Amino acid sequence: MNDLTPAQIEIAKAMSEDELQANILDMALKAGWLCYHTRPAMNKRGKWSSPMMGNPGFPDLVLARHPIVIFFELKSEKGKLTVQQQEWYHALPNCLVVKPRNWLSGEVEELLR
């Protein structure tokens, strides 16, 4: 977080993954990207889960604007990739781990513009 001001560092520490996701989706949609995210839902047993088949750990967001497809795994400042997320990260081209610091520094905006 060396390129952030002290105030931005505090904002990054306080920003949740949900807030980061909302910011990125808003910007991506305005910039003409197609966006995909699977939202968790409560199952019959009252537990939250994301319906899926196959390997867990798939990235949070898929953004596409011909000819580019980008996969974003979103994390809070303290968040770390799980083993399954690491497998997807290494298997997919253009897969990025994005934290609030990347949003506040302008890196995400530069990528999506």
C-alpha cells in the first residue's frame, strides 16, 4: 500500500469485499463490460451457499469486453486465497486478485477503461 495516502490506507482497511465488488461492478458496467457474479442463496436447510458443480474456488467476478476476459478474485485487505482459489488463479489466464488498495490506487479503473 506504499502508493496510497494514510487516509486511503485506512479506507482500504475498512472496505469490505462486498463494497469492493459493488464499486468494481458499477465501474465495469458503465465502461461497457459484460459482468458475471454468482450470488449465494439460502438452501432448504437454512445454510448459505453458492450453487455450483465442479471445483470450488472459482473467481468472484468474470468481466468480458471483446476480445478480453478478466477473472477477479476479490479479497479484503487481510483476505488470503484458499487452496482452491489458488488452483483457479494459476489455471486461468487473466486472473487477478483484487483488494481495496487496488481499487483506491486507480489500478482497477486503469484496467477497465
